[in-house]
Amino acid sequence: WDKRKVHIETGDNRFTLGDLAGSLFLLDPEVRQMVPIEYKTNWKPAEWLSLYRHAPNAAQKQLLLDKFFGAIPADQRIALCKREPTLAIRTQMIARLGAEHQDYVLALTRDSDKRIAHAAVERLAQLPKTDASLARLREVWQGETNDRLRDAALGGLIAMTNDEALVKVAWTTDSYDESFR
């Protein structure tokens, strides 16, 4: 890292990069300042990924994900998600996976970490309805012991099917925090 201090006087500042021009760089890599930072670059997905791999903390990773996650190829999104050790970042990646990742999201609904499974069930419920997604959401709703997972599956099923009979069943089903009702 090449750390440099930049003095900011007003709400909108621009500055030249000098000898860093053409290099990959992060402004405020440790995310110590609570200011929005915009990058006007033409970086390729591989360059964003390089910055991500070198990010010093989860906050910087989150900022980078906001900038580039949707721009990298589908297989790289899955690979990045599989390698991410930070739970909060990984669940946010899952929430951004698209229809082209539906098989992976389906598989994640069976993850042994219930927090990952919950993120996957929530995402599956937002993806286009398929026979496989409906079947898995029903399976979670009917067979899972974790009420948070069941609640996410229930919401997805109701949104996808508009099944009034399911709503009536949910209304009469007890849960830890009455979330089914």
C-alpha cells in the first residue's frame, strides 16, 4: 500500500492522482472516513477483483462489491462467494445473485450454516419461479425446524403462488415470534 493524506475542504473535491494515474488504487482503503467516494475509471472485472482480494477489511470489501459485483461474469460471482470467509459479506453476495445462479442458490438453501441457508432461501424466493424453486420452498416450509427459514420460505411461496389455502395454514401455525401469522 502507498498511503497518502489528502486534505478535503468542501463537500465536492477532485484531485489528480499524479504518479498513481493508470494504477489500481483505493481511496480511504481502511474506510475511516464516512464520505461517499466515486471512482471514474474503466477498470475491468479482473482489476476490481484484484482490489477486492487486497481489501484490508470487510467495510472496503462491501464498498467494492457495490461497485463491481454485477459487472463480473456469473462464474466469477459464484467463485468469489464460495471463497468469501466473512459471513456478512457472503450473505450480501447471495442476495445479489441472479437467475443465472439459481442452481447455486438452491444448493445453498441446504447449507449447514443456517445463516447462509436463510440468505439463500430469501434470495430463492425473489428469483423467477421454477418447479425446482417451488419444490424447495415447500420442502423448507413443511420440513425445516428453523422458524426463520420456514418464514422466508413461506413468504416466497405466498408471493409466487398467491395460494390462499397456504395463507390460512400459516395463520393457524404457531411459531416462535408469530411470524407465520
